Amino acid sequence: MRVISGTAKRHNLKTLEGLETRPTLDRIKETLFNIMPMDLYDKDFLDLFSGSGAIGIEALSRGAKSATLVDNNPKCTEIIKRNLIHTKLVDKATIYTMQVDKAIEKLVVEGKKFDIIFIDPPYNKGIINFSLKKLLECDIILKEECYIIIESSQNEIWDNYENLETCKIKDFKLTKITVLRCNF
């Protein structure tokens, strides 16, 4: 696994061995950033369920002003930190080792706001719906032109929310990328 583009291009990234995480494949990552609805330059990026941190690191490498990476597994957040140091992007990142709902609540208290939020939880466990509901409850962290990008299994569904409009869906064999625009 590697950084595809930007200032950290071609840097290899570490990930956990085994089945604890499911890193986003390079071709899916490339498509994700190609269909991104806005230029990343000077944007604040939130990566929920970060795993190795590859998506948040890719966003930073491509010009994001900041990335906040959240994972509840301390082994993952240690790897994220090592990957950020390796890519020399650690100064632009904040890492939280906690459950996503608690991290969102903490971000509200800290007054953080984001342009793009990436959600890639374990597949088919209803976590996307839970995460979207929590984000909308704490919508103060969403900037006016905020987008939420979801990586999910092909068959995963979630509730329709009045304030979220589907902009794009890109299908792969087992995975799909969905881009939602927040309308407030």
C-alpha cells in the first residue's frame, strides 16, 4: 500500500497484519480522489475508521490543510502515527484513539469543522447509519459546503436523510463509493 499522488507520492504505508483492517485498494483510492467533489487544497478532512490512515494521508499529500484520523484500535492509531511521520505529514494531522461517536462529540467541543468526511467502517454492520446519524446530530462540525464520502459493500444500505443529497455513486466488484452533499 502506498501514497498515490502529491507531496508524499510513492511512500509505502504500513498496515496491520491479518484481518483487523481492510485497506482501501489503490485503484479504489485513485477513483475516490478522482470523483472528489472539490479540490482538496486548503480543506479540512475527517477520516473516520482510519485503519492505517491511508485515506487521510492521501488527502494531506494532495493538499488538504489538515486531517483528523479516528480509529478505536490503539494498534491502528500507532501505525497511523508511524505512517504520518514516514510521509512527513504528522504536523498537519490529529489522531484520536476512540469510538467514532465519542470522537465526533470531542470535535464539537473543540470547535473543529470539516469540508470532507470519509467513512469506511467494517462492512454490513449498520455502522454507516449510526455514523451519519451522529454527524447530523452534531452538524456543527460540518462546514457549509461539506461532503461525506462513504466506502461500503455493494449491498449495504442506510437511511435517507433529509439534509444529505447523493451526488455520485461509483460501483466496483465488491465495493461502492457514495458521495453525499450536506444541505443545511
